Amino acid sequence: MHPTGKTPNEESPLNGNKALSLDEVKTELHKRHHPSLTSLDIEAHAKTVHRIRTLKEKHDVVMLGHNYMEPLVFGLSTKEEQGDSLGLSMYAANTEASYLIFNGVPFMAETAKILSPDKTVLVADKTAGCSLADNFGAEDVKKLKDLYPGAPVMIYVNSYADAKAESDICCTSANAAHIAKTMPGDTIIFVPDIFFAQNLEEELKGEKNVVYPGKDNTARGAVCEVHERFTLSDLVAIRESFEIPKGHERRKLYAHWECRPDVLKESDFYGSTSQIMKDIAARVENDQLERAFVASECELTSNLSQEFPQVQFWTACSVRCSHMAKVRLDKIANILEAIDSGDDLTEYEVTLDADVIDKARLPIERMLEASV
């Protein structure tokens, strides 16, 4: 673990569609002053970044950047093209671009395809998975529906289209509690994240009975391989090592909904990625945050440290999503070169059967309507 530093950020961050020369790209990368972005990194990758920027502008490509992407990849997207998986998919649906490159994992790109079926949705590596989505599918939803007939199924957006198609409504980590309260009856089925379900159960105690995989049943569920690595003892040690005592006015320990229940209880603030980022932004605006640790994917902290250089962020360097890490500059460049030359895009294109799109779109639309 290490501090990410507090060097002031300079203007003109490297993201957007403006054409830049190679030297301008290097200059903008150096201006980031990010500890994980050394001069050697910049020299090694500047040509690729420049080429990507050039082809992105030439072909008017929308490049969606998930918050968990490493900084060089994340910075390829404009501010409007950066965010969480659902927000990015909704943004993409409202653009006129024919090509959408989703710098994230395939289940995220599937959501973009569901909301933009007529657009070409591309990912850098179709083998990049997700421990939540990969270990849970349509048959697992059906098993729980058979066990609890009549109970509505609320599925976490971190799932594949076939599982969404068998569910009643989707949710994100930001709106799960709200969505659950809108569901009919006193019992809901929540899938697939077991830790998230346990946290939701606590949140809704006395209001809803939350049924989930493994709770008095043998149904298969899943957990996030990143967030499960944080334990209560880790957070206690982090507080002591980084001097973030509980209740400190200007030092905060954040945890994601997907962490274990005792980790959430130990944190100063827990929520979705977007909720954590909004809380940090609000505290920074009011000069109420000087140090923070975020129990989540380490590249999220890397990107936060660039956005809020006045905060001293500490991060668990070893806690990375191996799937997200497959999305690399060279692979993104390969997509754009294929577009530029008119080559076959099958290796990168995310496709879904029309009936799956129709069925999976319904629970997403229900979520969006219930979130208004």
C-alpha cells in the first residue's frame, strides 16, 4: 500500500476529442503529475495514446471509460464518457455515434448494446470476465424463481443479458434499496451478489424479506473477487497505519456495497462508486477532506487522486480486478485500426440475439422508471 500524493493538478487534462500532436500528448500526460505515471510510462505509451486520440476523432467514436480503468485508459474518454457501467450505457444511448468502444468488461458492453441495439458496441477483450457475472446465469435465476414462486426478482446490473432477461427488474448499487422498496409484496429475490444481498437485507430490515443465493437454499450466487478481499481486520489495520481514526472530521474510510457486511459497518461511508465519488467531491468542495482510503478497485483511487489532488489518498495496490486489467492501450488501438482500415470487427463486437435484447431491456427500463 502507498500514498498517491498531493501534487496540485494543472489545467488541460488529457481527455476529449481535440486533435493533439504527439508532443502535445506528452506534455499533457506529464501535467498529470500522477505517481503511477512515470516519465518512462509516458515515453513508452505516448505514441499509442496519440494514435488512439487521432483515430477516435477521425471516426467520431464514443469511447466509454469505466471508473476502474487504469489512468492512461481512463483518460482516453472525455469527462462525459467517464462513469459507472449503467451511466455510460445511458449516455451512449443518447449519442449519434455509430461506434461505441466500451473500456470495461463485456457485461457492461452488453447493457450498452441492449440500450443501443442499432449501434456497433466494441470491447478491447471479450475474454475479460467478472466474478459476479461469470458465475451466475439464467438457469440460476430460474432455480430461485421455482423455490420462491411469486417473489419478484431484482438483479444487480453486474450480470449478463441472459440472466437479466429472466428477472423482473434491475438495480445498481446506488439505487438497490430504493428499487427494492418499490417492489410488490414483502419478499424479494436479489441476485447474484451474496455480500451485497446481506448488506441490502440489513438496510431493509423490517421493510422487506430479502431472499438470495445460499440463504436457506442451495442456489448458486457469487461475490466480487475484488471487494471480497477486504476484511474487517484489514480496515482496522488501515485506520491505524494511515491514521484515519473513526469519526475524524477530515479523514474518511470508504467502502463499496459489494464488501462484506462487517467491512461496511467499520467504514465511515459506504455506497456505490458514484455515491463514494459524490461524497468525496462534496467534502473537497467544503474543504472537509484531507485523507481517504477507498476499499475498492485500486484504479478507482488512481483516478480519484487525479481528480482531487488536494486529498491524500491511500490505496491497496494489490487489489486490482484482473479482468478490468485486460483492457489495455494496445488492444484499444487495434479496434480503432480495424475501424480505420475497414477490417472485420467480429473479434471485438458485442452481439446479442434480438429476443434477449427485448427481454433484458424490460427490467432495465423498469429500473429507470422506478428511479425517477
